[in-house]
Amino acid sequence: MKILDRYILTSFLKTFFSVFIILMFIFVLQTIWLYIGELAGKDLDTEVILKFLLYFSPKLVPLVLPLTILLTSIMTFGSFAENYEFAAMKSSGISLGRAMRSLTVFIVFISLVAFFFANNVIPAAEFKSINLRKNIAQLKPAMAITEGTFNDIGTFNIKVDEKSGENDQYLTDVIIHQKKKTGGNNTVIKAKEGELVGSTDSDVLSLILKEGNYYDEVEPSDYQKRKRKPFTKSYFDEYVINIDLSDFNNVDLEDETYSSAHGMLKISELDESIDSFSVSYNDRMAAFRKNMYNRTGISNLNNNYKPKDTVINEDSELLSYFDTYDAAQISNLALGTVNSALAHLGMKKQEFKVNIKQINKFEIALHEKYALAIACIVLFFVGAPLGAIIRKGGMGLPIVVAILLFLTYHFIGIFAKNSAEDGSIPAFIATWLSTWIMLPLGIYLTYRATTDQGLFVFDNFIAPVKKLFKKAGLFKDKSKTE
């Protein structure tokens, strides 16, 4: 390696590692802030907390690495231009492209490492992180209760609208379904308020409910009476439920039974999952089409059709050829069939929407692994020439420019991926859209920098205006008049 290449590479690496460590530290602090509710108040060891942060840190690399490359490129090449080092290189016959050669090789190497990291390290860390989070949530039942959804705790399914108090022990609008050993939940309890009371020395947690109702579905031995769905109802001012916490207190933080998230899979596993989901989706769609066709009764039309001599006038209603009772029966039957088909169609629509969203998430996760590697190269060719053009190094203007560019890149990617999840745009386009937008910008900036042109040539905008004034006789060329 020549002295110049070694000098440029060394300057870049010093800034690169410094910026990467600083940005990673900032994003880790943000992670602690986001997940403080899952970690605080559970008597977790420092080792468990550090393990949680270690497992979560690899997920930050797709954010930190592109921003680091962009910022480092602008700062390094801006510093070279500001200190007239590029001017010295150009006077010696060394172009910007030649100066970027060693760094280009390094960035390609970084992109390959990023691809390997995204395909192997991030899925493994995601697997560890999600399982650890699920195990931590079980250490404190109050934390395991999420507002607005049913939560499975022991033999109860509990839903609350709001939690309050220092330890989230006060509950509002509580709904409880008590599970039976034989399956099902015939008992429903509703209360306006609730309070969780317990101690660390006890395996029993008391849930005190206030101002509520107790509903219990009765199952008569007579099957005809079961159709009436009888139940008993009672009102209470205060009702105490004891929940066995023996399973919660024996949580194994090393348990790794959950493995179905798309972020946990490698490229080969994602391909296999996408194929499996797509085949299953197509089979369900085919079965649904066949079912809806059978619901119309067209397939049985030839079996029930009997030709008659009656000639039906096209201008008259079909029901007018039947008596009132038969016409009413036909109308009610047809209306019931249509309403049933519409209800079934609406239910299946939501089901297929969830299936499509699941497939799209797996496709996005697949393309993201490739997009990260290419984004590293593209953002380098955006930052390096931009730094040479603005001729400003240090921590001032380069940080502002880099953050603005990266936020544009990042938010375009987020909005596109959110749209791709519900099928608004293809997952392939959504994942690569931000990189495709940055690619022409990188080509443009590289061309401007290698040809010693500024960011914008204002003469290109002023020249047509000057010509217009010259034709109108309102502007005279001073060089000719002199």
C-alpha cells in the first residue's frame, strides 16, 4: 500500500471507529429509555440487564453503520479539502477518484461484513433478545398485563383499560375470563376497579376487584335447554381472586422456546418460510373461491331445475309468478344467503389481510439483508464527494448535512416499508426505495466533485435570464462595450 493510500485510510478509520462508538452509545441509551419499563422493578441482576443490551445492540447496526459511513465520509473528505490536502494531491496529478480508491476497497469489505452480520449475527441476537424479553416479562405479573388486550396469566385471561400506581398495581375496567380444565371459559368477571396485592415471599398474588359483576354460563344436561344459553349473574362490591405465581417465580431466563419471528431467520430460512406461506395462502384462496362458488348454488342448479311451459316476461318480476307465501320464503332465503356470504367474505378478507401482511414482513426482512450492504457503498459515494465539495471538516456542518441526508434516507425507508406491509406497494420496491433514491444523488455528487465543480452551478440558472434580457435590449455586455 502506498503512503498516500495508507494516510487516507488511517484518517478515515480513526474517524470511523470514533463516530461508530459514539453513535452506538447514543442508540443504546435510547434503547434503555424505551425498555426501562421491562427492566425496572424486577430485581434483575446486572448480568441480565447487560445481556439484554448485548442481545439488542446488533439490531442497531443497520441504523448506526450507514449513518457512520455517511458522516465519516463527509468529515474526512471535508477536512482534506478544508486543509488544502486535495489541492496538493491534484497538483501532483492525483484525482479524487484515485484518492478514494483505498477507501472504496475498504467500504466494499465493510458491506460484505455487514451482509454477513445481517444474515447471521442479527437473527441470532433477535432470537436471544425476544426470548429474554418474554422471560423477563413473567418475573412481574403486573408488567405482563398489557393495556387494552387479553393477557394469559395462570388460569385467567385478564384485560384492563388502564394501569396506574407506582408498580402498576391499580387497574381500571377489568375483564377476566376464567379458564376451565376441560377447555373453554364459561365464567366472566367484570369490575370497574382492581388492585394487585402481594409480596415477594409469597407464591400467591391477590387481585382485589371492586364494583363488578360475575357471570357464569350454566350447562344444563338437557341439550334443548342449552340452546337458550342460560347463565347466572351476581353483583359484588368487593371480590378477591388469588392467582398462583409458582410458575412466574420459577422463570428460566435461558429458556429459548420462541422462534417464529421473521427477524430471527437467515436468508435460506426466510426463502423457505416465504415459499411455505405463499403456497399455504394460495391453497386457502383456492379453497375459499370454491366455497364461495358452492354457496351460490349454481353447481346444484341443473339438479333442481325442471323445465316448465310458462313463458316469463322480461319486464315482469320473477317473484310475481309465485304466490305470496312462496315469494316471501324465496326472498328471505335469498337475503339470508347473501348476508351469510357477505359476513363470511368480510371475515375471510381480514384473515387474508393478516396472511398477506405476514408474507410481506418476511419478504421485507429478506431484502433488508441485501439492502444494508448496498446502502453502505451508496452512502459512501454520497458522503465522500459531498465532503470534498463543501470543503468543511470537523463536527459542525458535516454533522448537520449527514443527519439531514440520513433522516431523508431513513424516513423514506420507514414509510415505504409500512406501506409494503399492507400490500400498498411491493416489498421489493419498499425495501430498496431509499437506496435507489440515494444512488442518483451519489452519482451526481461524484461527477461534480471529480470534475472540480461546485454543488450547484448558478451560471446555468443565470445564463438563460441574461440571454432573455439581451434579446430585449435591457442588458448590455460590458466586455463588448469596452
